Amino acid sequence: MASLIKSQIGYKETLKRAYQNFRKSPKDRLAKVSYIKTKLELLESDWKIVTNNHNRILENFDSTIEEEYLNLYEELEDTYLNYKLSLLDVLPNSDNVMDNPCMNNQSCKGESNLRLPKISIPVFSGNYSDWQTFKDLFESLIHNNTSLDKIEKFHYLKGLLTGEAEQILRHVTLYAANYDQSWTLLNDRFNNKKYLVNCLLDRLLNQSAIVHESCKAIKTLFDTTNDTLQGLKNLGLHVEHWDTIVIYILTKKIDTESRKLWEQRICTSNDLPTILEFKQFLESRFRSLEFLDIKNTKRITNYQNKVHHVVSNSSSNVCAYCNRSNHKIVNCKEFCKMDYEGCHNFIKSSNLCFNCLGSSHLAIACRSSKCRVCRNNHHSLLHPPKQKIDSTINLNPGEGMVSDSKISINETPVHNLPSISNISTHFMQQIAPKEVLLATAVIKAQAKNGQFYLLRALLDQGSQASFITESAVQLLGLRKTLNKSIISGLGGDKGVLASKYNVEVLVQSNHDHNFEMEAQAHVLRTITSLLPSTKIQKVDWPQLFSLNLADPHYSTPSKIDILLGADVYGDVIKVGLVRDPNGGLTAQFTALGWVLSGPTNLVNEEIAAQTQCHHNLILSMHTQTQIDDNELLKRFWQLDSDSDSDNTKILSEEETRCEEFYAKTTQRSETGRYVVRLPFKETDPQCKYGRSRDIAIKRLRLLEQRFKKNPELKARYSAVMQEYLDLGHMEHVTVKDKDPLECVYLPHHGVIREDKTTTKVRVVFDASCKGTNGISLNQTLMVGPKLQQDLRHIIMRWRMHPICLSADIVKMYRQVVVTDADADFQRLVWREDEESEIKDYRLIRVTFGTACAPYLAVKTLQQLAIDEHKECPDVAEKIITDYYVDDLLTGCETVEEGLRI
């Protein structure tokens, strides 16, 4: 047996050497048929000996050398196949299966000088919808080809598989005896008729609807339908009886004009149309649209040819107005100084393009961008002044509606253009230095884990549906349901958007904790730009100070997370309306608080742009106009003014109470540590009357099930809980200390943070978990006002220092002690392992997960700066201005100053 294996090793080296020499053969030798045929005969002779040796080895096979020999034979077989395929590829008029596939021996015997084009079989990746095509091609070209032996077929098969399909046969040895079994395995896996039918039906039913008449879209509908029906027919379904159903589906997909033409075509007969008639209609429809596209192209080409003749001697770099060669007309200062009439007449008399001011074409053939002000087909320099447009507007003050006459946007010419704002509204007719405030509110939205997050909402009665941003959906972890919808706003069909998913979100008022509702919202990437579009002045309206505003920061531009449309508007609105005595602003009472809307003054007295909204299909009444460089520059200079105005912001009634409560109840211990009370909205918080211990125990057992699957998580989690005990941030309590029915128990879970270098696992306490009475701890706590500046202001100041410093407060929240009276609102249950008894503990530090924790931690940090201001005035100032939560971003002028800080 050893001699046979040694012989196999020798043939392996012989074949490998012969293959390498063949690849180095000159081209004239490869052109000789006799040379190639001789090589093939020698190869087959050697391979016959190798096969005989292999069979004899298998008869006396020794398991100790099994793997080593099989690897040797696999390499030998690969060399043989590659060598033979290379010989067949260069053999003239060869019966190469990939070049001239044969279905049987008889067809291969005929002589023909015709050289068929190479047929390539697409690679199969395991996609069920591609299986039938792959199978048909492979069977016709490879599987049923009698000129190929099984080892060659198997070689082709494995070379045409990738992905999931390749994994099925990855560990199957390349033997001829394994080919039939491998082909059967693939058929058993992918020849799933039920699944293939479902895929084809899904493709037929979910074709995109055609909004505008389009040759390409109708072609795609036609081809996809043909391909799908043929695929279903190949699977044995009697699709010839589906005419009425298929036609009904497809008529819902075509555009309005095509559907009208189809109805006109079949209205003369009462018989049901056939699918053949509908296909003929679609074919004639896209052919006619193709013809119209060709005519339009020819017409544009003719215009271009005419213009080229007129200006053939002109240089493209010469200004058409002043004839200077160092600039174009769009940059000509003399041309820009002219009024609208002068510019318009010159462009017209010079036969220039009204859209780009070029000389090689007319506006009808121009592909440049349109007017930045009104988006019409003319250059921004040629935008009409106010007096030219005012005559096109016809308003009916009594009804507040716009007439059918065309409306354009009033603006000054672009060369004297003010900054343009983003405006969202139902209807505006006045031109004044005012920003229109829309009804916004801060709401609570429930996440998948039961915790509530604050979102900013826009109330829009002009929208037929509600919307939510993708980022908000990810934050809440909501489950998305497939629901394709067409959303249209400004401009009717021109402003079409598409939404693929919708979600169900539970909304709760930030003021009235008894109010909550469920809303169905479509998911969009973004809903609006920042609202308001620019920083506005706080309203000087005394009566407003006594109102509980739904959005206390209404004057600061912020993003909109959710839009509540007319589908839920009636559930939110309540009786109560207060008008500004000076006119303009209106406060409307809602379940979310008082919402403000109406015109108000801007910080800078600039003219706001105006727009109109149009209702059609599912509507979102927000429109966005283009922002020019002046507006971006203005926003840049407003960064510093924004930071100054944050210090003088008006607090809401609840925020004021929270500040007063902190000042009255906060104490400092002998060690210098601050002791705080939890800022409850009421003196007798209702959360303690709901039983929460049983819920916390259930959540602990769920956590323990997670530990079984991830022992490393359990070890890290237990280490964090032990740290709480070792540091004195948590203490053991018994039933004798206080009745558990009068305490609030917080469920807890772990958040893995692999990006952190210190604490990989953070324990988060769920203070939003409701007790048996439906009230959670977070619902009874005041959140507190925003105390720190925006991060962008802090970073900009940080970058101005010659030497930059950064620091971090270790366990910032847990540096602040909670009084014994409130610690029982922060109880929990815990045990090291399932064999141990469940014990009760309570947290005696400010706890991550409670609504007031960020406020208490930041407020205490600032209180420390105030109390120690006399000792270190410069450091105290940096604590107030340069901290963002627990991160310090500051700087200094010298190294000595940095060491002192």
C-alpha cells in the first residue's frame, strides 16, 4: 500500500510539471491540433493509472493515513481537471461544454464550422428566487451533457456556488461518486415550490406604483409581470385563468393618465378584458412614450444647433455684457448693478439662456439649477422684484383662502437678497419682519422597555397622519410594521415622499400624568428642519408667565422628533384660548400643556420668506426653502449670542418650583458631601401606593435567565453590585425597617458598553416601571430645568485656549447622597446566584435612571462652585461654564496655570 501511495505522489508531481510546461508553450505550438490531442491522450493514460491506484488503495484503506492521503488525492484531482480544461480551451472546434454545449451525443458528432458564443451560467448564491433559472441552465448545459463525466460536472457545480449554497457542499469531497448526492442535496434545499411561489407572488403584488407617466416605469412593470407569470407557469400554476385578478392588480399600479386611456380602450365592450389585451396596451403605451421622448430630444437638439451657429465666433470666457475676458456675465459687477427690467431686456436681446445666462443653448434645453428663490426656470439674478409679483396675488381676507391665480414668492433680486428662513405653515399672506411660531410641545414617549423619553412634538392639524423620525424610533426601540405610503405636501405630486414603515407609539403628557394616548405614526428620516428656524425673542406677555407651557424652550431652534397630525389632534386639544393683547401670538390649552402659535418678532429685523401649503393625500405642512450663504453666516455669528441668552431664559412654573425645592432642602454634611431630597411634584407621591416589589422580582428572574446564557455578563454585573455595597452607595434593608408596600422597588438591567475602557457594564435602574396602580417613580418626579450650555458653545471656547485640558468626574451621580426619607423610593432586590435568598436593598445615592438625576447631579456641581467661590474664584467659574454633565473641557494660557487648575 505504501508503494501505491508513493506512486500517487510521483504522478502528482508529473502532472503538475506537465501542466506548468503546457502553460509556457508558445502560441504556434498551441495552434497545432495534433499537439493538443497528444497531450490529452497522455493525460488520460496517466489519469487511468492514477484511478486504478486510487481504487486499490481504497480497498485496503488504513484510517491512520486517511486524512493525509485524501488531501493528496484531492490535489492530484484538481491538477488533472485544471490541466484538462486548459487543453480543451485551446483545442480548435472542441466540444467544450461551456463554448458549445450539447444535449446528447448525437448532436455533438455533427461537424460544423459555426462557433457559438460562450454561454456563462450565473453563479447561485442561495437566493430561492434565482434557483429555477440556475437549475434550468445547469441541467441543460452541464447535468444532462453526456460528454462530461461526473467528476467534471461536480467541478463545474462547486465552482458555480457561493454563499449559503456553497456552504452546503463545502465539506463534500470532490469525488465522482458524490456528485449525484450533492445535486440532490441542492434540489432538496432550494426546490421549495411553496416558497418559490410566495416569492414570485410577492414580487408581482409589491411592484412600485407609477406616480407620473414614464416610459421606463411602464416598461419595468411590463417586464416584471411577464417574468413573474412565466415563473409561476413554470412551477405548474395555471396562470392563464388569472386574467381578471392580475389586470385588477396592475391597473392600481399604473399612473392616472394610463389608467384613463385603458378604461377608454375597453369601455366599448362588456366582456372582461384578457391579460393579453392589457399587455398589448402596456406595450403600445411605453412605445408611444418612447416616441414622444425622441421627439422632445430632437427638438432640444435643434435649438442647440441654432444657437451654436449664432455664437460660433464667441469665446465662452468673455462676458456677454462688458466684453471682458476675465469673468462671465454672472460675475459681472456692471450687469448686477442693473435693475430687473434692464437685465431681462439684455438677456432677451442677446439670445442668452434665461436659466444659466449661457450662450450655447436656450432655457428649454438648460440643465442648470433653477432660481434659488422661487425654483422657477430662470436665473436667480432675474428673479422679479416685489412690485412685479404682488399683482399675481389675490387674497380673500374674509375666508383666509387663496384664489386660483398663480402665486409666486415675493423677494428682492438675488444680488441684494436677505437671508431666507425655513417656514412651515398652512397659510401666510403678510410680509413683515416676523417669524411664525408653530405649535410645539415636549412630550413623553414610552420605549420598548417601558422607560419614557422626552421628545419634541409638532402639532399639525393640516396633516392627515402622524409622523416620527427614524432616530426617535431607534431611541425608543419600537417595532416597525411594513406599510408603504405616499406622502405629499407642497406642490401636489411634485413634493412626493415615500414611507415604508409605521409604528405604534404611546404618548404621555409631560404635565398631565393622567393623559396618555396611542398614535400610529409613519416613519421618516426627518420631519422638518429646526423649529423655529432662527432664535427668536422671548415673548414679553405677562399673562404667559402663569401658563404651563407645553414647550418651555419654544424660542430656541430644536429638531422635531414627532408630528401629531389631525388623526390625534382632537384627543389633545382642550377648551381654553388666550390671545396676546398686542395681536399675533395665541396660546391654546391642550392635554400636553399650553401651546403657542402665531407671528412673533425675530432677533434680527430681517424679512421672513413666505410660502403656501397645499393639502393632498397624506399631508405634512412643513416646507423648506433654500438657505443661502448669508443665512449660514448669520447663524455662525449667532452662536455667541445664543450662549448669552441661555443664561436669561424664562423657567416654567414646574422648573421654578424645582429650583426652590432644591434650595430649601439641600444640605451639606460634615465631610463636605451634599445631601439632597428627591423633587416630587406632590407632597404625597402616588407611586408608593402601587406594589412594585413583585414586578422587581420578576425582572430579576428574567435577568438571571440572561446570566445563564452569558456567564461573563453575570460576573461583571455582580462585580458592579458588589461595588455599590463596598462603596456604601447601597445598603441592605429588612422588612422590619419599613413595610415594602410603602416603598418603591426599581427593576434593574445591564447595559454593555464595550467602547468603555473602565466600566464595561453599567447597571441601569428602571424608574419608569409602573407599579400596580399604573404610576411610576419618574412620573411623580420633577425633571428640573436645563442648567448647562449647549455642547457646541463649550467646545468652541475650549478650542480657543493655547493649552486644552479635559477631565471627568468619577461616578458623578453617586457622589450625591439622597436623604433617608427618600432612599426607600429607590429600593431594589438582588442576589448573587439563584440558590441564594432574594434580599432587599436601597440606593442611598442619586440613581442613574431617575428623571431628576441629571438635574440633581449638575445642580450640586454648580452649588459646589458657588459655595467654594471665595477660595478658588477662577476654578469655580470654570466649573460653571466649562462642564458638560461630568466632562470638563477647559484650558489655560500656561502650564503652571494648568497644574493649579
